[in-house]
Amino acid sequence: MRDEYIREARLVIDDPYILVNVVSRRVKQLRRGSRPLVESLEKLLPEDIALREIIEGKISYELTGVPPVPTSGPARLRAV
């Protein structure tokens, strides 16, 4: 992976854990035959293609199954 692509993608997705998951999922799709959403004159690795897609706003992510964080009042933990 190219360092400059990682730096630029971190400006779009600032959480490194989410960035790794988004790139990983997209790389799997590319390796299974999905077409890249960006054009390049040079041969890029699937990881670099995924990063470029993030940088150019071609792919995004949505968090699901995450409980909302309270915005006001004291934080409370609930036993499950």
C-alpha cells in the first residue's frame, strides 16, 4: 500500500479501525471480480484501488448495530 494513499484516506475516515475494515471488505470484493470505481493509468494493487475509492468519495461506510451515545446527562452503564 502506498503511504500517501493511506494518509489521504485517513482524512476521509479518521478512525484507523474503521478504515482497515472498509479497505479489507472492498479488497475482498475486488479480488472476487468487482470492477474498480476509479480509473488509473498504472497497475494498482487492490488495496491501493480501495484507498483511492475512499479518497475520491466513491465508497463510504455506515455503522450498524452500534448503540447511540448519549448526548446529554450523565453516562450510565446498564448490566446485560
